[in-house]
Amino acid sequence: MRRRPQPAHTAHGSRYNQGSHSPGPTPVAPMSSQDSSPARWYFGWNIVAAATVLTALTVGLRLGLGPLFLPMTEDLGFSRSLLSAIVAVGMLCYGAAMPLAGWLVARRGTRFVLLAGTVLLVASTLWAVNTRTPLGLLLSFGILMSVGAGFTSPVALTPVISRWFNRRRGMALFFLSTGSMAGIAIMTPALGIALQHLSWQATLLGFAALFTVITVPTALWVIRDEAPADGDAPPPGSPVRAANPVAPAGQHYTVLQAMRTGTFLKITLGLFACGFSMNLLGTHGMPMLMDHGFDATTSAFGIGLIGLVAIPSTMVLGRLADRLPRRKLLAAIYCVRGVGFFALLLAGNTLELYGTSVIGGIAWAGSIALSSAILADMFGVRLVGVLYGWAYLGHQVGAMISAWLGGWGYEHFGTHWIAFGLSGALLMVAAGVALLLPGRRPPALPTPQAAG
């Protein structure tokens, strides 16, 4: 009697899903990676959990600079424009490091990139707290720390999650947005509280120590680039309900071909508006609210409340991302966020501020997760790390401009309407552009003439 061939995923079941079988005359059917038994735990969710925590720390530092902003200017004797320029350069370097991080992940693996980023971040922190010159702060806090943060950012974690998840990729990637929002919600108030008792130098050193304690064990013992061949695919014969099918395996793009498509350019434009708005709120949101008459505690809580509300919101949006057309969900997020920026400028009392924060927080997260999921759907997992890195560079160009414009606009015109009003307008444009993204299928492969 001929033995029945084993499914292709058998070799991976024992390693990642704890399923095993012994050779013998009657082989036991292996458990699929989507087995519904409660005793089975898909290891990919461990990676998602670790990536969420790392994202909270990295994004929390990059987008939670508001509490540090005024203490640093007062202690160092810098003007708002000068420190804003340093932060702006840092945001650009943060984005510029991401294509390199995506390339290194593909060549050396996620673990190497995370550990290298940790070394850079710790070294830059030690340098930043011991310098008092604009050049020293630019090189350490602005450039080196931003490169380290870029190496430990979501762009380094998106490829490994995309490999481990196919059917529930949208939901898995949304957890990175949950981490981003948790970082804003936790880091902004935490930095504000720490600065009431410690100097900004001691606060940064404490963050670097916490970051190292969490990142190093995670990189060594949790992150695994090798995923099961079937990922989180359902058992054979199970119905699959997905509004966002992945690109057919026959679509073979080069990086340059993909970057020249309208889909990539639309994603990048949306991320530009996203970076402009998120960094503007993180860097100048608290100073803006204080200039409008709110005290430091109320301002910090108002900003943190946006991220706090966004945490459960991302859980709901993550489930919707695998059931609804992603382009429509992305457009809705940009639209609500744009309206929220105008409402934040008009908030005149604590109730209006907190109400705006709650409503805005519902749709504050998700644009980055949806953008990376769309890139993976359209162009495949093979290119998602590098493409996401280049698209995220647009995010950081927006962040750089808003970091500078927020300080310059207020010092020269005495109002925050220039930067915050422009942010709201850009988000509304991004909402319209998102609706023009492909609905279900990847764009046609460019011809040699079009690619050239």
C-alpha cells in the first residue's frame, strides 16, 4: 500500500506550532497552522506582541517629544526655531534610515538590524546628554539617535510579520499601529511626569536603559525570520473571506518598477500627510495647547488621550482591515483625522479638548498599517520591507517640514494656524487620494518603456 503524501506544511508544524508526529506505519495527520484547538498557539502572535512593544517605545520617543521640547530649549538656551530645525533634521534622518533598514533586514535579518539600532540609540543618548552645543545636539540627538530609532522602527518589523501572516495580515500589522498609539498615550504623559522630578538628560538616559532591557532579549529570543510555508493559512477546505487578496505569485516587480506605479506614489503622498500631522502633534501639540491657555498637565493628558483612545480603536480597525476594502478604510481615517486637527485648534476649554481627543483618537491610528498592508497585497511580501522603507521616507519628509514649520510659523506670525491648519488640509487631500488606490487587484506590471 502506498503511503499518502504529507502536506507541504508538515515540516513546519512541529517547530512553530508545537505539533509533532512520530514515524510509523500509520502516520498521524499533522495539525495545520490554523488549527482551532485552544492548545495550539501560533508563534507568529508572539512576534506581533514583541513588535508592538518595540514600536511603542520607538514611536513614543520620536512622536512624544512635546514634553521634552520646552525643557530642552530653556536648559540649553536654544530658540524654538533652532531646536525645531534639529528635530526636523532628525525626522528626515529617521525616514532616510528606513530604506537602509529594510535593505539590511532582507540581507542580514531582523535580529541584526534591531541589535544594531539599539547600539546606535544608546550611544547617541550618552552623547546627547553630555553636549550643550547646537552641532553636538544635531549630530547626537538629531542624526545618530534618529538612525538608531529607524533601525528599530516598524519598517524593520513589517517584513517578518508579513511573512508570518497572510490571511490576517491586516490585523497583524494593525498591532504595530496599536503600539504606536500606546507609545504616544504612555510616553507623552510619562515623559511629562518624569520631567517634573528629573532633568531632560536623566529622562533620556532612563528611556535608553528601558529600551535596551526590552529590545535585546526580544531580538535574541522572540524574533524569527523563518516562517512556516503556509503562514496563517486556514485548513484545507475552509472558506476564506477576504476583501483584500494578495497579489498573484506571477506578479514579479523590481523595486524601481513598483516605485514608479501610481499605487506607490499615492501611498507615499498619504504617508507624507500622515507624517506631517503626527509629528506636528507630537512635537508642537503640547506647546500649542499651552499657548492657548491650557496648563501643562491638561495639555499632556489631552495629547495622550488621543493615543489612549486609539489603542482599542486599532483592535476594531485591524479586524475591519481584512474584511473591508483597505483603500476606503484608509480614506476614512485620513478624513476624520483632518477634521480633528481643525477641532483641536478651536478647542476653548477642557471639555472640548478632551472631546476632540476622544473623537480624533478613534481614527488616529491605522494609516501606516493599512499602507504597508496595501503594499504587501499589491507587490508581494518579497519587496514590502524596501518599498515600505522608501514610502515611509515620504512620511518623514512630512514630519521634518512640520517640525520646522510649527516653530517657525509661531515665532514669525504668533499663531499655530499655519502649521496645524495646513496639516488638516493635507489630511483631507490624502483622504481623496486614498480612494483612487486599486480596490482589489495589483497594478499592471510596467512595460520596459514605462519603467524607463
